[in-house]
Amino acid sequence: MNKKSIILLSIVLGISIWLIDAIVDFFLFYDGEIEKILTYEHFIKEAYLFFLIVIPWIVFGFILTKIILKRKQAEVALKLEIEKEQRYLDIAGVMFVALDENEKVTLINKKGCHILGYKEEEILDHNWFDFFIPQIDREKVRSIYKRIMAAEIGATDYFENKILTKNGCEKIIAWHNIILRDSKGKVVGSLSSGTDITQQKSAEVALKKALNDLEQQNKELKSLDKMKDSLIRDVSHELKTPVAKQKMHLEMLKMILGKNIVSDKYEHIIKVMESTVRRQEKYIHNILDLARLKAGGREYVKEPMRLDLVIENVLDDYQANCETHGIKIEKNLEAITIISDEEMLFNVFSNLINNAIKYRSQSDEPRLGIFQERRNGKVITKIVDNGVGISKNEESKVFSSFYRASKNADGSGVGLTITKTIVEDLGGRITLSSNGAGQGVTAIVELPYHEQERDTGIV
């Protein structure tokens, strides 16, 4: 009913009451004689009654109209506010659920419907615990809610429990709860926001299992590490003992033969035997060194050291070999002090220079070049030869354990593996390159160097 209808109805009601009063007067007080009511006095009386009866009804109509309009406006505003709040709840990334004191659902947003798999009308007015909590957890969760409603305990700000979806699946929800009270402070329900943490919990369980597995594997690795250390010691002893005995027997044989005149043939045989024993000893040392490095059984001792002097010492060791084979040496070394392990770097450059001598050129005059420079916080040492070289497909294999470019080549095939391991453990990098067979090899060793690591006067 609109404003005009209410006012018109008020006017009609006022006039109707006035007419009824006039008709009653006509028949009761004037005996139905029309001449009596046509007097001036009667007209004034009826006019007074008209205003007395009709005007209040008109005023009442106006007042009633305003009251009804204000109420409608309030209802519309309330409806808009409720719809607005519902939209906020619907676009939220968490589910919202409101329960009354009878455990029934009074509100749920779209996220909650999506998680549960129900339509809104299938959830509202249903008992939350009977329909949406797994049976095994139902009484426990319900008892907590009842105690909250009875004000026996405070609301749990954070709580986790499982819910039951339409398809029978269980999901774990993390809840944040607040208590709803009426104007008198009485608890009338609760409002909860929930986040689906099912996947997170599954990930936590998987992570915990992985950590337990990792811890178990770590224990097994430690056990294997102890076994490995013991094995290395045992193998070292078992391999070194026969060689040591061979060396001792050779020394005894030389002493016995030295007292007698022997032919050149037997002297040659003894030299070959000595060379073989030395080679076996070197192979065993290389293999054991590699095992220790791979196992982390060798601790590096980093101290200030002159890198150029280390290389000079290596060249001194191989001076006789170079002269025997007519190898021409060219070098350009700087007095550079770095913080590193002198003994291990001696092994590195000894391996590289030994390889250059071993695989020297057989057709041209053999040459060996050693050059150093400092660049971008590194000391770069190049060892260049004009020997037999390596093919491109062999460049990626030269650092592999027990790899040898030729079956006829002397050596165990672990020298470069040891070299690479040492250089990388010391924070450096090593590369070998060649333009092909017969084109020689360039070995580049890069080691860390800082400006404060200047010559400390070590000589």
C-alpha cells in the first residue's frame, strides 16, 4: 500500500464515520424530518463534527504513512546491509559458519558450501554436529560446544577438527571462533571462520615421515662411513704389506748379488723388478689417496704459501726426466702468495707435469710451458705441452676414475681424478682442452686469490 492509498483510506474512513453519525442524528434526534436539519444551527454543528472526526483521520493517515515508509526504508536498508555482508562472506577465502544455541546452522557462505559439497539450503537449519562432523569425533566436539554455550569455558580462539563432506570424505579445518551474545549478554551462538588445511596436514605427515627416513638413512650412512674407514685402513694395510715385502726382498737380493760378480743380464732384471715395485707402490698410493679424498678422510691444511715456489719444486723433481727426454721448458711465474694446502697442490701440479712428460711429442721437439696470471680474484696457472693430445670426445672423460686414453699408457687412471678432486675441494676449478690428437694439451688450474693474500715474504 502506497502513500496516496493510505491517505485516501483515512479520508474515506473519516467521512464514513461522519456520515454514519449524521444519519444516526437524523433518525434519532430529528425523527426523520428533513426540515429540522436544514437550519443554520444544525449546519454549524455538523461542520464542527466533520472537522472533529475527518481531520484527525486525515492527520492519522499522514502519520501512519510516514511510519510505514520509514519502516520500509529501514527494512530495505537492513536487507541491503545483510546482502552486502553476505557478499563479503561469499568472496572470503575461508568458510564462515554461524550456529545457534541449538547447534543449528544459521549462516554459511559460498566457500563453506564448496568445501562441504552442499547447497546452502541443504545446510541451513541442520544440526552441525549430526550432519557435518564425523561420528568418531562428534561427541567430543559437541561437548566442547555445549560447555562454551553454558559459559563453562571460554571460546577456543583456534581449534582443529575434521568435517564430513557430502561425498563422505573427511577434511581438516582450522577454526577461529567468536561467541555471539544478545543485548543482555546471554550466549546465543557462535560464528566461526575455517580454513581447509587437509593438504597442509598431509604434507606435514609426509615431511615428518621423510625426516624420519632421512634420520634413519643418516644413521645407516654413519655406520657405513665407519665401515668404509675401517675398510680403507684394512685395504691399505693389505696392499702395502706385499709391496713392502717385495722391496725388502729386492734389497736383500741386491746385497747378496753385490758380493758376487753378476752379469749385465741379471742387473737389468733387478732394475726392471725395482721399477715394477715402485710402479705398484705408486698405483696403490694413488688409489688409496683417491679413496680418502672421496671419503673425506683427508683434512686440508690451508696456510699462506707461495704458489710459484710449489711449481718450481715440482719442476726440480722432474728436471732429470725433462733432460733425459730433451723437453724444452718455458715458464713465466709470479711471486704469488695464496691461502691453500701446499702439500695437496704439490700433488696437483706433479700429476699435471708428469702427464705432460709421459705423453710428450714423439715426432717434434717436446715442449712444456707453465704460465701464471692473476685475474678476477683468481690465480690462473696454464700448463701447455705439444704432446699426443686428446680427441674432443675424450675431453669429458679424462677426469673419470680409472680412465686411460690408451690401453698402453702407463698409470692407474686415477691421477687426474685425484687432481680434480683436490682443486675443487680447495675452491678452485680445473679444465683440460686439446685441438685434437697430436695437438698437445692445455691444462688450466684456477685457484682463489684475494688482494690481501700478497707476498708475505715466504722464501
